Amino acid sequence: MTQASKHFPRCLSALCLALLLSLVSCGGGGGGGEDGFTSSDYQILYTYNASQLGGHTIRWARVPIGVSAGAFPDAPAAFNRWNSASGGKVSFNYSGSSISVAYRTTTAYCGLTTLRWNSAGQIIDADIIIARNQGGCAGGESDTLAHEAGHAIGFLGHDAEGLMNPFGGQPISDQESRFMTLLYSLAPGTDINGKLGKSRSSSQIYNKSGNKVYTFTIQ
């Protein structure tokens, strides 16, 4: 994260009413799929996650995810924003070290996250760096922690609004909540290209064996 209504005429027959209901349920905005998520939800999941692996999801294989953040008393509250936003799909414990959080004095950013995943779409580890001086950071240290936690669990980009915007100072948006709920409803490496209407490509290649490791750093 960087510093700085209409009314429709009534149908007079049961057949007409049934037809109207059918049309309403099928039309508009991409509609909900069998899993309750829309084509837009899958496009957002692709944009901020699966695009990195040729349309395959990238996430921690197991939850709760271990966090080592002993120097940050506010870390549990910050990380647990994602637990609430995802309806419990993501959870954490604070006795592990899969995600490590540390201070850094000399950094141009409020926070910085480096994570590694394998070619099967499983995040292996993540390191979060938090600037000691949060004076120019919207929302302060708590928001910075929550923002970087979002990156560490799979939000691999910056949204236009919501907590994952590049400047902070906003709550988790509904779009971001749906993103994380969908991501952690799917297994690591799930191919979502079929939800997008065409196959996508990436410089990072999915491989079920997970024998290749990729590194990604984001503010």
C-alpha cells in the first residue's frame, strides 16, 4: 500500500406469470451461477488472482493460516477482518509462521508483501513488511496490516475502491468480500477459464505437480 423503481403490468394468467419469473431469473448482470456467484465475480477473481497462473486460482491450501506477528498487538484484529468478510472461509492462528510480519524503518511504502506459490496454485509462504512510520498512511498501521494481509492471502492487485485500493483508508468492499469468499470456496489451482468464456494465458504455467515456484511482491 502506498503513502500518500418501475412497475410492470400484471399478467392475467398463471402461464404469463411463470414466463415473467423465468425471464427475470435469467436476465441481467450475468446472473448467479449454480454456486451463487456471478460471471462478474469470476472475472474479478481472474483479474486479481487467477490471471497470474493462466486462469487457475492461487490460495493457501489449508486454513487456519499461521501468522507470526508478535510485534503487532493489532495484528489479530486486522487479519480477522478477512475472516469476517469471507464469512469464515479464511481464518488464522497466531502461533504459526506461514505469514510473517515485521517492521522496517527504511521503506518508501506503508507496507510491502512478498509471497511465493507453486505451479499447482498453492501459496507456500508470505512475508509482510510494515513501515515503522505510518504518518502518511491512510488508516494507519491497522489498515496497512489488513491491506497487506489481503495480499498475503491472495488479492494480487489493487482495487479502485475498498481496503485493497492502493492508498488505504477504506473498509473492505462487498466486491472484495465476494472475491475472498469465492477464492476460498475453490480448491487451489481451480481452472476458472470456463467461467470466463475463453481460455486465458499467462507467463506462469499451471502444473498439477507444483514443481515450479513463483515469487510475487506487491505494495
